[in-house]
Amino acid sequence: MSLGVAEVAKIAHLARLAVRAEDAPAYARNLSAILELVEQMNAVDTTGVAPMAHPLDMAQRLRPDEVAEPEQRALFQAIAPRVEAGLYLVPKVIE
Amino acid sequence: MNSPTPVALYQRTIAQLSAGLTAGEFSSEELTRALLDRIERNNPQLNAFITVTAEAALAQARAADQRRSQGHAGPLTGIPIAHKDIFCTQGVRTSCGSRMLDRFIAPYNATVVERLNAAGTVMLGKTNMDEFAMGSSNETSFYGPVRNPWDLNAVPGGSSGGSAAAIAARLTPGATGTDTGGSIRQPAALCGITGIKPTYGRVSRWGMIAYASSLDQGGPMARTAEDCALLLAAMAGFDPRDSTCVDQPVPDYVARLNQPLAGLKIGLPKEYFGEGLDSAVAAVVETAIAEYRRQGAETIEISLPNSQLAIPAYYVVAPAECSSNLARFDGVRYGHRCENPKDLLDLYTRSRAEGFGAEVQRRILVGTFALSAGYYDAYYLKAQQIRRLISDDFRRAFEQVDVIAGPTSPTVAFNLGEKVDDPITMYLSDIYTIAVNLAGLPGLSLPAGLVGQRPVGLQLIGNYFAEHRLLNVAHRYQQVTDWHNRIPTGF
């Protein structure tokens, strides 16, 4: 599958990446080449083959629903870009 | 008393250093100082370390010496190592080779770091890597490329290129690495050292920054299989904090190193010796396999018929998982944040575009596309089905043979800049390593020779949880060859 600049812009929006207009053609070329590579998979008929999500086909292990981690809010706030009064600051969302 | 000049400390393997510490020949503090000096002198030309933690290393070394004087020493007490900068280290910058995390001070230790700390190792610093482990040459690092000690114009491989180069240049006797598609084995091959990617689930991924969670696996890198055995013994084991970590006893890797090879069945996949393999690399690998026959092993030609589909399937599965994992970098709670965002969307999109490099953005875009409505079945589901076929190929092969052998990489190290503009050519560098990750099997690379001045790696692939066998098979080879003792000129 070959992707154009418009498709790159749409995927970039879904991925929340600000791709500059001047970089879009190069991304379109690279992405199309990568898709061409992965489409070699189509040479094989996989009808009825069970998809493999985990190398050991294991089920997700569950643990008791109990508090397992200590409260470390101050530590985590210390590495945040902008905080105030224990809150993480972002641009205004609701007018 | 006339004793021969002792071998310089930096030339010694972990096993030799451990014996020296036990005999009281030197202290961990002396050893650590010697290595920190070497890093200071040699790192500027190699760029193998992103961060050197000299003061903390000396404090850890003194604590190790004290424990030893109190009679509480294990085999790794006081042994200096380096950690790939993908492992969270409390209070120390953990960048993952990215501008996104350039100022990220990890608030906790990865389980692997905790376990190695508990075993008494001393951390010299954090090693350079491809950004978020996405690369095969170490050229995608925000901190600049690492150079290969064997030839400063060559790449060290990637993504654990800093760890591999630091070991090859004798700046550290061992290091941690991670391997999602070959990132321990390929740089180990290109730098002439030994590295093992364990079975998926053998080593905890907790605190190891995620790239592709169903493929990522941490493992040790060192000069010899024996040293890898010592490190893996400390790293492996169940961790309730990683829901995919396997609760299974860890065998005594060191005790099983010397098992004789008579009767060992080695499978040689015909797909690993065909088109695309450099003929000089093939000759080195054939010579290594002949050595195994001399030791009593039997070689059997096998087929892994879906091998050529490994790269296509990987470049769907890995980007899909990466697009999901890297969604957490949003400029809000940690990591890079753009200046003056005008709204929330602008904050997300600019923080991410500024924080991630080109290769990371490419893989996020590919993964986002593959998972998007209308394309999921054709790409992601198809890739997971191919993954099953690849895994079944190995399952059938291991009914016939004990281990599989072949080249780690189709060529020796390529030149810096040679493949940087062509992602597809770069991807093909991992043609023999990627299938192992898709199947979740353990794989090891050991030095088997040189082409010109550039090393060649022999890859050994084992059945699930057969790390002890791979280490044993590699160790026996290293008892009768000296490729692992070769030192790059100038180091």
C-alpha cells in the first residue's frame, strides 16, 4: 500500500505527532516502503492459523486486588514538567 | 619471589576479577578506580556512555569491600558493570537515548538493577543506545552515535551498541542489554563480545522502558559465556511486578558450563546460509561449526521455511506495540514538554514531535496505521498469524536438534552513515535475529573470528528456557579458541 501526504497527516494526527508539512513527503515515501516490505506477508495463506500474541501462549497473571505500591506523589511530581499545589498543569481544556 | 607481571585489571574477565577480589589481590575500590580512569580516557572517542556515575560507583565499591571483609561476598560482589540507559536507575538520569527523557531522573530501580545491586555489582554508568532501542547501528541516539572500537569508522551495532563497545574496549567487564529484534546479539557480534537474549519471560521487564512488550527481553553482555552465566544467574528469576515474567526455577548456569558436547545435535538452517550472507562471514561461521564437530557434536541440515517472513511480521508487531507503549509520553507527567502550548492537542503533538527522533516517529506512524480501523486484520492480525508459523518452524526443528547455529548478522559492522538514510536496508541487518524474538526463544552470540579487522558473531538458538545449554555450548568453544580474548588495536 502506498501512502500519500494526506494519509500521513491523518495518521500523524491519530498518533498525536506534529509532522511538519515539509517532512510529510519523506515520511510518505518511508512509510510506503515499509508497508511494501511488510506486505510480503501476503504471499502466505494463513487461513485458519491462530494468531500468536504471546510467545509462551500464557494467560495474563492476576493478583489480589489489594494496594501494593506505597504513595510516592511528591517523588513523581518532582519529575513533572509543570505542577502546582500537587496538580499537573496543562493548557485550559474547558472554557 | 619472582612472579610474572600481573594482567592489568581492565583486561580480566568477571570470573578472573571475582577470583582476584576473593584472593585479596586488589579491592573493588581499586578496580573501580582503574575502570573509571579508562572510561575517562577512552569514552570521548567511543561515546559508549551517556552518563558516568563515578562517585556513586566508588561508594558502591567501598560498600562491597566492606561486605567482603565481613565475609558476606558472592561471585559478583564488587564487580563493576554498566547498565544500558533503558533500565531505570533511581536518582540517575535514564534517557533511553532520547531527547524525550533527557532530563528524566528515574524515581525507582528496574528489577534487573535491583537484583544486580543485591548481588553486589558496582554501576559505572549508563550506556548509549539507539533511541528507545529502535535501531541496529546506534546512530539514532539523541546523544550521537557510538563508535566501534575495532574500527572507529564502523558502527557498533544496536540497539545495545554502547554496552557492546564499552565491553570490547575494556571499559567495563560486563553490561546489561535488551533485545527486541537482535539488540543484544547483533552488537555483540559486531563488537566481538558475547551476549545472550534469554527466553521471553526469563528476566523481569519491570523498570525496563518498553518498546515492544511481547518481544522485549533483557540480558547480559560480557566477554565470555562464563561471565554471561554469572550475570544471568543474578538477573533471571520470577518478579511479581512483571505480569509476563515466568515463575520457573533458575538453573545453576555456572555449574553446567562444562558439560561435554559429545552427542550434541546442532541444526543448521539452510535459510541462514543462503542469499544475502556475506561469503567471508559464512566462511568464519563454517569454521566455528567445524570446531563443534571436532568436539563430538553432530550437525544436521534443517529448514525454517518461514524465515523470510520474520522481518515483515516484525515491522508490524513491533511498531504496533511501540505506538501503544510510547503513547504515554504526552508532555504532562514526565519527559519533554514543548514551550507555550496553545491547547492540549498542541501540547501533545509538539512535545512528542520535538521529543522523539525520526526513526521513533516512523515506527509510531507505522504502528498507528497498522492498528487503525480497516487495516487491523490485514496487518496486525496477519502478522500475528505469521508469528505462529515462525514459532511452529522452530518447534519442529527442536524435535530434531538441541541447538541451532548460524551467523548472527549477514555482514560484519558497516560504516557509520552507510545505512542511515535507508530504513529498509538497516532493518535487513537483523534478518537472522528477529525470528528468535517473534518465537520468544533464547539466543546467544559469541565471537567466532574476524573479517579484516571487524568481528564475526556465531549465533546459537536454543529451546525455551535452555539458556544453560547455550551458555554451555558457547563456553566449550571458548575453552579451545581465543576470539573472545582478542583486543581491538589501540585499546
